[in-house]
Amino acid sequence: MRTKLLVAAAAITTLLSTAPVAAHHSFAAEFDASKPFKLTGVVTKVEWQNPHTIFSLDITDEQTKKVTNWSFEMGSPNGLMRNGWTRNTLKIGDVVTVEGSLARDGSPYGNAQAVVLASTGKRLFAASSRTDAQ
Amino acid sequence: MSSARYVALASAFVIAAFYTAWAQQGPSASRSVEPAPRLADGTPNLGRVPGEKGVWNVPYIQNMGMRIPGPDGKTAAERGTASENGGRGGAKAEPDVPFLPWARGIYDYNSRNNSKYDPEGYCLPPGGPRLMATPYPMEIIQQPEHKRIFMVFEGATHIWREIYMDGRPHPQGDELNPTYLGHSVGHWDHDTLVVDVVGFNENTWLDYYGHPHTDLLHVIEKFTRPTKTTLRYEALIDDPGAYSKPWTVAWNIPWSAGGELTEYICQENNRYLLKLTDDFGEPVLGGR
């Protein structure tokens, strides 16, 4: 029992201590924390770059069947790698679900806080600049 | 927060509390308070032990107004009486920060627009205490044989600073060239590394919340390593151009055993700056 608890505690400690947020620009100036979203789509583009990795999804509206291309900002590659990512975690054609906060300007753009890959079900934190995202 | 997430979070706290209680009583107690390492000459070692990895996990300190130690030595953030995730209250919410009137006005402006014009958003480096408040790993590398100390920062803009430990004074007059990180000279006061910094330019903010400073800024930093896993950072902010009297901020920086620095080049694809507009809707970059 003690061993299991220690393992769990160690895992939590590791997660907290090795997952610093990326802090580049003002989160609140660009995104609205009171507008959360959860969207699923097909990956069309991945820009594995500083200061933010940005990926795009084709998202189909369930009712109108209209497809809109959205983009999502994550942390920088260094922060993402500490959260378990590599440059090949997201590939063109993958189906993923993204959770985060919408852009204030109403454009199809968001700050991603977590990404779930449909193929594996694995949930990865996106090294968001939103401080309470984790 | 969903109930599942709440349960998970609550469970994590319970486990962490159990682990803490166990660690304090159990056989690992001595390990949890491992003393700070020392160099061969007895000076505190603020970096790695030979053969081990490790970096300082610089925390994300957004508002230094919450990091002013009270009579008990603890800050509002450490007492849990203030949170950076609440709203932005501006200067009136920070009675302990001795703003001059213009600094108060600028701070309120930065509060109202959610730090839209934060220089770090332009990929410019932090200066002064914000180096220890920008959340990317950092290493301290001591070279006593060369009488200097390097601090190497993965983040902000992948930068380093050199602290002269050879007893030299600051350059005087025009020899002191204003820079982002200023001119740092240090000495040891028993087990405390004391660093005196002057020569800042005015292109940085003290923190993300936007406390301003002028080129009169003079910072006195104190670094101590009370245990192997904790770096205590304290900075006296003395800027008669922006504040009516000096004020002090302090926080702990945790050690991340096994950590290593990686690359972070902020300037690569800074879309935020490309689409940033001023208060009149005009692009900040480019012609009008």
C-alpha cells in the first residue's frame, strides 16, 4: 500500500515539477478563459515552432456539414517535450480532440490546454500559457 | 471543473498530504532535507553535484506585488492570502508597492489591457528579478577559479548572465551602458550570494503584470540554498524613478533533479507580434 501511494505521489510530483507552463505573451490579451471549447477534427497542419507550436484541424459542423479550418496554439517545443510530446505526436490526418479557450476576436483560433488523440486515447497537456490550465 | 476532475485533484492532494506526513516521519526524512552541496573550498554550490543532472525550475511569478515578505518573512502568495489567478486589481490592490504617480498610472494601464504590450510577448528578454520569474529551467554555474558565476536561462530568449566575483566596481558614467540584464557584481556574505545590479535599460517590465521601472533601477539580489532542493531568491528593488522607496520581493525556486536545459528560440515564429495592434487599431509593426 505504502509503495503504491509513494509511486502515485512520485508520479504527481514529477508531473508538477517537470511541466512548466510556457509564458510568452499575455494569455488574457488574446484568449478568453471564460469561453472554453472542446472540438474534434482532422489534423491538416502542424507547425512545430517557437514560441508556440500551432496546429490546424478541419472541423465539420455536425448539423450543416460545413467544414472550417481552425488553428490552435500550444506551448513551445521545449515545454511540449517535457509534457510527453514529440514533433511526430500529431500527424496530418490524425483525428484529435482539443480542449482550451477561444480567441477573443471570434476567429477560428484557440489556446489549447489538452489534446486527446483518437487513435490512442492518450491525453497530453499542451504547455499552455494559461497558468491554471493544469 | 467537472466532478471527475475535482475528485482526481482532491485525491492527489490527499496522496500528497499522506506522502508528506510519511516522509517527515519515515526513514526518508533525512533525505527530504538533504543539505545544500558545497564546493571544495566550502562555498555553497548553487548548481549541480558532479555526476548528477538537475536544473532550477523557475516558477511563473506573474505579480511581484504579491511577493513582498511581511513581518513573518512570508509573502501573501506563500500565506495563500492572494492568488494570481484572480482578477487584476491595479495599483489600488497593492498598497505595499510604493508607486510614484506616473508608475501607478502605467501599472493601471497595463492591468486594464491584460498586459497586451508585455515586452516578453515581443520576445525581448526579462531584466532584473523577472529573470527568476519567467518559467523555464535555469542553471547556475560557478567558476571560482575565474572569479565569476554564470546563470544560464533556457527561456525568455535563451539567455545567460555573467556575475563578476572579482571585486570590480560597476562602470561609472557613460562607461555604464544601459542593457536588458544590467551589470552584475557579486560577493559571498557567509552562505548568501549577494549580487548588485545596475545599468538597466527601460525596455523591460519587472513582471508580467507590468510593474514599470526606469534606468535608475538598482537591484540587490540574495541567493541562498537552504536545502539541496530549494533556492531562496530575494531582490531589493530600488528605483527612485518609479517608486518612492525600495521594496523587496522573494520566492523559492525548486530544484528539478534529472532536468537538463533544452533550446528555446522565441523569435522563430512570433505571430503574436505580427498581429499586435495598438490602441488605435494600427499594427504595432510595419508602416501605416
